[in-house]
Amino acid sequence: MKLIADSGSTKTDWCCLENGQQTFFKTQGINPFWMTENQIQQIIQLELLPQISHSQTISEIYFYGAGCIGDKINVIKNILQTFFHANKIEVHSDLLAAARATAAKEKGLILILGTGSNSGLYDGEKFIQQIPSLGFLLGDEGSGSWIGKKLLADFFRGNLPREINDALQQMIPQKTFAEFNTHLKEQVLQGRFLAQFAKVLKGFKSHVYTQRLIQQGFQALFENVIQYYVDYKNQPLFAAGSVAFYFEEALNKVANQFEISIKKVEQTPMEGLVRFHQ
């Protein structure tokens, strides 16, 4: 039995493969860059294991996740080894998951637009250039956390259209910015917390405000990151993530302005990862 994980900061999709049969599970997101080992262990023990009836028969684990770089790879690998007796455990970045799921062995630019953003130039096997996204505080342009941050700023400044303001108001129990800011500082995963507010725009995709904000985020992403990749205009772009998927039309529009062709957009890499590992 093989266990595959695609983990972002918001959620983790899991799939067990056994004799051609696929069983899917979900847990909250796992990001070793922002979470402690104990927090990750709790997710696996309390959320994942109860969903897997034969966890001890898993022989191979392929974990792809946000924050899985450098020494954080061994953090995840060691945690998995405490719960499973798999002969093979591989831990890779979420960017490689997006590459294998969308481009497979093709060359091109790989882009993740979900809770956060990430990108890289892929040669069909590995990344040959990566420009850091810098996280939700300094970067992550166009991502859910970036959109949520801009949306909340307009909300507390009174600059939102009434219908969007009313919808967002239902998600914010705090009455003042001071109260909200205190609540924000208490969050362990602030990027994930901010990104949840971007979901309100799914119901207003055709609204002028939404289109302007989304285009602003994508424009910033291409101006600050994408255009600095080597020979970027001649690289097909493969994108994954909920923001890329729900706002694909706007993403295509901005990409065209930079003379970049988008070849594929997937909401989640899991389906492609299952094909890759079968």
C-alpha cells in the first residue's frame, strides 16, 4: 500500500493506493515551517490515523508539502516514521507536487496559487531556478493570504462595496480593528487565517471590485517574480491551487500581458500525483 500526501497550509489531501484502489482522506494543513513537531504529530494521530484502517500495511509514503525544504524535510520524515513502518518515505516540496501533477516530465514554469504562492523553473525532473515568494508578510502576491489581507484592509477602512462588505462582516465577529488585530496576533498560522477571508470573493467573481483586486494581485506576482525567470516568455506555465483554479480567467489575462502561455491549471495536485505514483 502507498500513501500519498499533498499538504498546504490550509488542508492536507491524502490518498491510499492499494491494488489499483484509491481511498481519499483529508486533514488540516501541515506546514513544518510554521508548526511545531507536536502540532504535526497531533494532526496525524488524531485526524489521519483514525481514517486509515490498515495503517501498518503501508509500505511507501510520498509526502509533498508547503514548508518542506532544508532541514524541515527530516522533521516530517522522522514524524512519519514514528507512526508508520513504511520501507520507503520520501518528503518533497509542494512545488514538486505541482510540477509532477501538472507538467509531469515537461519543462516549464510551475506556479502554486493557494493559501500562499510559490514558483520555479522546472526542467522536467528538478527545479533549475527558484525565486522566493517571501511569505505572506513580504510577498505571496496573488495568493489567498495576499487577497485576504487586501480585502480586510479595505473592510476596516470602509472601502468595500456594500454587498461584499456585508458578506465579509458575517465572517468577522470582532467589532473593531483593534479587537480583530488582537485576534490575528493570537493565530499560530496567520497566513492561513488571512486566506480564509478571500473565499468570500468566490461569490462575487464578476464584481468589478473582485476583478480589480485579483488582477492587481496577479499583476504584482508577474511583475515581482515571474518575469525574472530565465527566458520566461518562452516557458509554458503550469499552475495549481484554488486561487489559480477559481480565477483562471484573470490569470490567463495577466499571463497574456506578459506574453506567457498557460498550458494547464489544476485546483489540486492530488489526481496528477496519483497518476505519477501508480
